[in-house]
Amino acid sequence: MKLFDHSYLKTLGFFFTFFVFSYAAPAQKLSATEIVDKANDLMRGKSSYSEVTMRIVRPKWERTLSFKAWSKGTKYSMLYITAPAKEKGQVFLKRDKEMWNWIPSIGRTIKIPPSMMMQSWMGSDMTNDDLVKESSIVEDYDHKLIGTEKLGGYDCYKIELIPKEEAAVVWGKIYTWITKEGLLTLKNEFYDEDGYLVNTENLSKIKNVGDRTIPTFFEMIPADKPGNKTTMEFTHIKFNVPLQDGFFSLQNMKRVH
């Protein structure tokens, strides 16, 4: 199995694209892969626009960051920071498996190399990869239904994800909890290749956002850093917005706002 030591790009894609959800078959008859695929489609979409507030919590301080995000399918994502003033105007762009950062204060566009994909994004517990989702939980992993559990009052499938031999991913294993009713992802646990828990992600504040019902609040908790966490709340999100491929260009990074 091929594992990058450095990379796995969970979010603008993890966070910013979502598909029209429909039941192709009764949920109880779906395979583990079909359950993961439909839950992923619900939280991904053909295209989307969102406004997000991120809160970075540390034992002795807190910091808030706000941004707008656009995405189309799994290839394209763009993120524009709106606050605080010091970082306002920075833009992150993902096209296919490449990522760039426009920094207006120095007037430069920097390509982010694979070696930096697992680095902290803006000092948070999210990585560059978390925000623009290079790997696919559907295509890069094998899925196994290992049981059912109750979580937050919901009956959930518990599914184990193991990377395929040829997949270039960072996680050695993922557990995901998906509701039987509605196929909502409520929790993910990410393990390294030695089997140690690295991050726990909790999803909550389930709301109707127009054409679907989804969690709108994400909490990432690192296992080895007590008192640390990062939350992201979608204050506005719209799916299936008209976006051309050309919107996601290096030139547009300097114009988007």
C-alpha cells in the first residue's frame, strides 16, 4: 500500500461541495460502499457556495477565522478569507491535485507542494489536505460494515475504511458513523498506519439548507493535544450553483472576493 508521508488534501472539497441526494434503494439493502458513497454525495455535490466561520481553540487562547468557499465536483475548489483583517484577501485554489495560495500582502501566488499538505492550515487543527480533499473516501478505500451504534440519538451504521493497495493516502484506517435515516455522517475517526487514533471529527447542527438536510457544524479534535480543537460552522450554504471551470483559475484568485 502506497502512503504519502506528507499528504492527504478534508475540506475545500470536505467542506464545500454537495450532490442532490436520493435513495436508489432502501437504506437497509445498501452495501457499505453504497452507504459511504451516498453520504459523501450528500456532503459534496455538483457545485456549491458557502460561508464558514472557523474557531481555533487552544488551552490559553482562541482565534476566529471567516471565509467564503466555492467548489465544483471533486476537481475544483476556491477559498477566500474574509476575516480577520490581517489575513483578509488570501485565496486558496485547488485544481485537480494541485493547490495554490495567493497572498496579497506580498503580491505572490505560491504553489503548495505535496510535502506541505499535512501542515496545519492557518494554525488550525485542519490540514491543507482537509480543506481541499485530494483523496476520495469512496474511490481510495475499501468499505466494511462492522456494526451499528446509536450516536446523538440516531441509529448509525459504523463502517471501516481501509486504503486500497494502490491508493496514495495518509490514513491507515478510518471509521465513519452514518445515520440509517437520511445517511448523514455524524462522526469520523482517523488512524495512522500504525493503528493510532490521530483525529476525531464530530458533525452536528443538522439543518435543512434548501435542497437537502445536512450537518452544518464540524469539530476536529486531535487525539494527542488535550484542550485543542477546531470548529467550522457553515453560516450559509447553497448547492448546485452555476460555476464555470474557468472560475477556478490562477488569474481569478486575484479578483475573487
